[in-house]
Amino acid sequence: MRIISGKYKGRRISPPKNLPVRPTTDMSKESLFNILNNRFDFEGLKVLDIFAGTGNLSYEFGSRGAEAITAVDADFGCIKFIKQTAAEFDFNIMAVKADVYKFLAGHSSSYDIIVADPPYHFEQQKFEEVVKLVFDNNLLQEDGMMIIEHSRHTTLEHMMNWSFSKKYGGSIFSFFEFDKDETEEAINEDPDVEEL
């Protein structure tokens, strides 16, 4: 596993072999960040990485200068490794050991980017619940983006705020963002919002 861009481009990271993870491949990761590069300036971003596993995606955001990264996973070994790696590279990553669904349900911060890499064997309903919890609890900034990695056996195009999907090898990234027209309509219809 290597960091593909930013301050630590090319640096290799070797997680323990006994972690219960399936890290995003370098090819898929590079394709994902090519899309994000066209949309975001990473400096100063707040990022939430759920089902973080080895922290693979968190390190990419850290290497690119994200201001604050929260990595959540239920596995103690994964969280321990993320903490060690974050300290080694001086990344501003807060690693949280928690059930992702309980974390999302009880969380109140909002983020510029949310990335989720649930186990591919999860049922469709569990993927859908991630989307619902994020948007029901206002965890994504209005101009933010959520990305869920999944296999071809999972379909998310029908979910609220789905924007587009990209396929890379055996992986699919589904992107979610607020519809700008809907956001503007909601503001225009709110009597408490003053026009400038």
C-alpha cells in the first residue's frame, strides 16, 4: 500500500497482515482522487472516513493537506494501526473505535468529504442505511460530497442525493451530493432566510 500523491507521495505503508480488511487498490484510489482533485482544494478540508480499515484513504487526504480527518472503524487493530501511522506521518487524524452506524446516528459535526468503504458482503440495506444516516443527520456540508465504495452486486442509484457512479475493475464508487437547484429552492422557500 502506498501514498499516491501529496507531501508523502510514493511512501509505502505496511499494515499488519491479520487486519480484517480489503484495502482500496492503488488504481482505484488514484482514479477516485483524480475526480476529487477537480472538485476540491484539499487544504483545510474536514474529512470523515468510515469503515476506515487500514486508514488507506485517510492517509491520502492527510498527504494532500486536509485539515482534520476522522477515521472510524469497529476493529481495535485497525484503529491502533491508524493511530500509529498518523503519529509517524504527523497527520491530523482522529481515529475512533466505534460501530459506524451508532457513530453516524449520534454524531453532529458536518464534513466536506465523507468516504465509506463497507465490507462488500454487506446486504444492500446496510449500504442504504449509511446514506440515510448521513443525510438525515446533516453530516455532509451543502457543497460537500460523499463517496461509497461497493461491488457490482450493490446498487445505490435509487438513493436520495445520488449523483453518479464510476467503475474501476471490480470496484464501484457511488458519489452523493446535494442537488444545487434543490438547495437554492429550499433557501428561497424559507421565510426565515433573508435575501441580500
